[in-house]
Amino acid sequence: MQETLGIQTQLFGLKRQMQIYLEGRMQQKKPDLPITATDLEALAREKMKPEAFAYIAGGAGSGATVSHNVQAFAQWEIVPRMLRDVSQANSQISLLGHTWASPIALAPIGVLSIAHPEAEVAVAKAAAALKIPFTLSTVSSKTMEEVAVAAGDSPRFFQLYWGRNPEFMKSLITRAEKAGYSALMVTLDTRMLAWRDLDIAQAYLPFLYGEGLANYFSDPVFRALLKEPPEQNPMAAIMLFGQVFTNPALTWEDFKILRAHTRMPILLKGILHPEDARMALDHGADGVVVSNHGGRQVEGAVSALRMLPEVAEALGGRGTVLFDSGIRKGADVFKAIALGADAVLLGRPYPYGLALAGEAGVYHVAANLMADADLTLALSGLSSWGEVAGSYVRRAE
């Protein structure tokens, strides 16, 4: 417990807020990085290489769905309640076998070496410092074992791109288990890569430069498929990656094989239709991630937030429901949980923080979102995230 200007609080948001204000008063110090997601993105655009920024910022087609995801939150308004005792408000949640400091985890984003040389290692360290989970992408720039060391005892999940070679998939899962990843997040919406205007204009796909392939090049099954090791013939290894990366032939029946190979909780990511959510749990998944991949896969796809209430209703309390695509502010976190999510995943803003200041930049972005969410919770008259319900939001007119 910390005393902040005479107020005793356990709430991280109030501590973070007062820390910034006191540094301004006592040290004439302002935050080193932008506060709003819009300003953060603008500064990252200035610093990053054009092709790297385009890859992270861009979406399918013209990027319309990226914008729609963010705009969807304006269609809902919070209804705060008054004269509720929130002096003991606590932002922790328990989910997927861990206690999270906040209902926020860092989403899986690949090829982070194009943003900063420390890539996922820096991200894992920032998440660990904040006591929130980090999700490692299959196409990470650092191996899952390297990132596990950086994460320490902090909760970490592994995201799987379910490719063509079953033995290689099993090898990745086994490695993740041994490295202490405690849940498997299987992305379903990337049967192939979408047409992305910004990437096409740059003629840039980072994988073709060897970015984001650390888990492939270090895997014994993948290496056994090569005539020469990646160190000797990197282009041949890159071409093999292209052959095994995705599998457009997958069906629900194939999921049984994946389910049988691990005892880790499995969440299926990319779910938008309520029937797909029901089928996910009927086929043995432990939960779903309501997501349209941040608008990167289908231009014109429905916003993830619009479908969240339908998915949550279809599951009726069965399984874990996570949400991503469009989270930018604390109010967004509140609205997503009110509409049925157990927790949310933060995407693009944290790679921008990474690009600007490495680990410290990721910490800045995630800590500010956590603080904003905490204060939104308490100011809405609630002391815990478990109290948030649909009655606390209304559709905007």
C-alpha cells in the first residue's frame, strides 16, 4: 500500500498518475514519450524505417478495418455509478492459472526486430516488470527459449501459426511447454497472407529477409528438413519457411490432433462468428480470442468489438474469452470486459513504444494503459474487474 498525496491506495493507476504529476512538480519532468496512441504512432512513423512502420501499422487492403476496430468503441458509452466505496479497488484478475496485475496482456506480434534489436526480449522484460502476461509469436525474432529467460517467472503464452508440417508443429509445442509457456494461442485467420496495400507498395515482406524466423531456424525438426543449415544457406531456409508457414486445408477435424498433443490450455484466435466459438469449445478448446487480427487479414471484416457480445452469449460462460483488435485506451478495456471479455490483448501501440525506447518504451505504453483502465474502473463505481457487466455500458445514439 502506498500513500499518494494523503490517499492510501493499492490501485496501480493512481500511483502511476501521481508519480507523473509529482515528477512534473518536483523535477519539472514530463513523460519522455507520447501519451496518446495517435501521438505515439506518429512519432514511431518518424523514427522507423518506412517499410518496417508500414508492416506494423498496415492492414488488409487500404486498412479500413484497422480504423473500424478503433472506431467501434465509440459506439458504446460507459454508465458510471455513484456513491460506491472504491477505496479498496483492486485491478488484479485470475485467469489461465495465473494472477494478472491487470486484465491486459500483450498480444502476439511477430518480427519485432524490425522495431528494435532487442525485439521480444525487451517486450517480455517489460511485461514481467508489470506482472502482466506476454504472448510470443511463432514468427518471433528471438527464440522462445531466449524470451522465456527474459520473462523469468512471469506468465507467458505461445501463439502458434498452424502450418503444413505436423511434426514441426508438435516440436514447437513441445519446446514451448519445456520453456514454461503456460497456454497455447492458435491463430486461425492466417490461412494465407492478405493483400496489404502498404506492404505491397514497399515490396516488403520481412520474412524474406530472415526476420521473425528464430523459432524456425532453431528447431530440430525444421532443420532436419534442410539439406544445409540456415547458417550456410539462409535463402533455402527462408523458402522452406514459406512452404510450411500456413496450411489453408485445415478443418475442425485437424484440431483434434493438436488438442491431443498438449495439456496446455488452448485458445483459438481469430474467432468472430458465434457458431465458430461454440465449435471451438465443442472440439476441445479452452477458450477463444475474439479478433480480426487487428484488421490485417480481411478488409471489410466486421469489427471484433461488434461481435464480442454475440460470441460471449453463444458460449454462455463456457471457456475463456479474450479480445483484441482496437484496444487503445482504458475505456476500451472497460467496454470490452463489459461486453463479455475476460481480458484484452494490446497490439500495435506497444511495438511503437518498443521502436521509440526499447523495453522502457513498452513499459511506458502498457503501464499507461493499465493506469487508465484502473482509474476508469474505479471512477465507474467498481472495485474489481469481476464486477464489470453489460449493465455498465449503453449503445451510443
